[in-house]
Amino acid sequence: MKALCWHKVGDVRVDTVPDPKIQDPRDAIIKITASGICGSDLHLLNGYVPTMASGDILGHEPMGEVVEVGSAIRNLKIGDRVVVPFTISCGSCFFCQKQLYSCCDNSNPNADQAKVAMGHAPAGLFGFSHLFGGFSGGQAEFLRVPYADIGPLKIESGLPDEKVLFLSDIFPTGYMAAENCGIEAGDTVAVWSCGPVAQFAIQSCWMMGAERVIAIDRVAERLELARTYGKAEVINFEKENVAVRLDEMTKGRGPDRCIDAVGCEAHAAGMTGAAYDALKSSVSMSTDRGYVLQQAIMSCRKGGTISVPGAYAGYPDKLPFGAFMNKGLTMKSGQTHMQKYMKPLLKKIEDGLIDPSAIITHRVKLADAPEAYKTFRDKKEGCIKVVLTP
């Protein structure tokens, strides 16, 4: 089959690789019909996530048709149309029983390696390095899905792929980010980034009763989408001082809730800090850039909440933890507990409460994926979200 493979930093290619096979009775094989390129994929492209190996198949936002099932699978049959969550979860361990699916104890075969890096091992993830299991991803023609009796969500309506594809990751991720804020009626929520996850976080904040949502970015097309699709107030951080502007907009109190939907590749408006961190990254002294977390901690109101759906891989420094502690802030984060959210969010799509396809700007064939990665990374051609089809 054809698949998009990582070879080295900045180098992804479409290769011919062996077709996946059933390896366990709880496996299924999916023929991919659509797959997204995620902002987290850019962390792999740019070398921010360790333990990638040449030939690793990328992609963690897939959907498609079931073409083969293991002997233990009873909930799926050949021909079923499914969305596959990016997290791999067993469904029966301590954490899965608590609906903390991205913390699954059994799905990461490289748990010992992950424990060294993180203290404990998170769940396996599709196409996201050997630290998270080394599983092949879904930017390919076919995908092996472990624990297929727990993960894939059947789509039994006639909704097109583009309306349901983002149930694989970014819609539930944005929703959980908003939920982690603990939004109360009347709250003002500041969202750093106007990328795909942030767009769904904005939508979810409104669903949960926010009174105001303020979105922060520097890319004109993304800011405009947040303003029109998201109905948010916007700040361009290259034109305005974010801390000063948020203080003005909240009459000195600060946003009640803050969402970091950027993660480890945040950009700084000032050149000094950016140059310092770029130098440190180049000599492996620091892997993550913590500008957004710095701003969120300093801007969030006393007693407020910071939610972090943005992916981090290592050790961001210069975090104002004294401010975090003394202001009495709360922080919640994590990979998304996908199986908890997919079915109820599908219902919102079916009921017409949201159209996730509105964020798609680029539709390309798998063969053109390497160029699409660069277009997405460089924010060219107004690129906000790319969908691949084999």
C-alpha cells in the first residue's frame, strides 16, 4: 500500500509499504477514505517529538471502511463505516474504567520507555512516535486498529466523511479543552491559537455557556475564521500586546479561563526570547517553547483555570510558577479521552448544532501529502486544515 512516512526532520515521503495484517483477535483493518493532517503532526515534522524512526507511518485522524476483523470482534463487521480515535485504549484497565482513555495502562507496548520520559506511560497513539507505542498511522491506504472493539465509532447516517472525520481527534480535543476549563455562565475565555483545535474549543466554549471568547493568533485567515465561524473577539499578537489587551478587555480582572491550544511550537512576538529559545533548541537544551503558558499564567484572573490541549513533548522553561501558585490557578491538560466524547459529539453533528467541515481549506490526494505538510507548516495559501484522501 501507499503511506506517508517520516524519514528525518523536515522530510516526509509517500512510500510503498507492506499492507497491515491482523495481529491480535481484537484487531480490525480499515480501508482509509479520509485522513486529516493535524498540528501535532507538524511537531513530528519539525523534530519536537523524540523516538521517531525512518519509515514510521504518520497520521492520527483517520476514518474509513472495515475490510477485515479479528476473531474477537463482535461490534464491527466488514463494510461498516467508522471514525478511528487517535488514542488506543483497552477499555478494561483502571484508567479506561474511569473514562481516562488516553491514560490506558495496556495499549502502549513501549511503556517502559515512556515511563523514563514521563514517570508513567500514557496510552498508545496512532502515528505519533515510539514513545507512544510506535503504531502505524492513518495517512495511508489501510490501517490496523488494535482494540477495535473499543475504539472505532460507527457512522450509520448518511453524513459525508468531512462532517464526521474530525471526531477522530480535533473536535473532541477542543471540546475536552473547554470542559477542562470548568466554564461558568458569564465567563470570559481566552483561547491562544486560531488553528483547528482552537476553532473547536471556541465553538465548545459557547456550548458550555461562556459569555465572551477572545481568540489570539497572528495569521489573518485563522483570525478571520475565529471571528466569523467562531463569533470570537480576536487579538493579533504581532500587532497588540496580548497581556495589555486582555487586561483592557476584562477591565483589569483577566480572563476567567485560558486555553493553550498551541503547545510546544509557540511563537513569540519579541525577538529576544525567540532567539534565545531557538538557540537552546538547536543544542537540545530545551525542546518546547512555553510562550503561551507564560502568557496564560500571567493573564488569567486570580482563581481562574488554564486548560492545555496543546501538545508538549519535553521541558519548557521560564514558566512563572510563582504567579501560578500565588494567584491560586488551576491547570488541566492531557491527550483527549476520545471514547468518552465521540458518540455525544456525533449527536451534535447529526442534530445540526455544528458543522466541523467548515474549517477545511485544503483537500488533496495522499500522493500530494508531503507538499501539503509544508503548506500547512508555513501557513501558505490560507491553509488552516488539510484533508487527505487515498
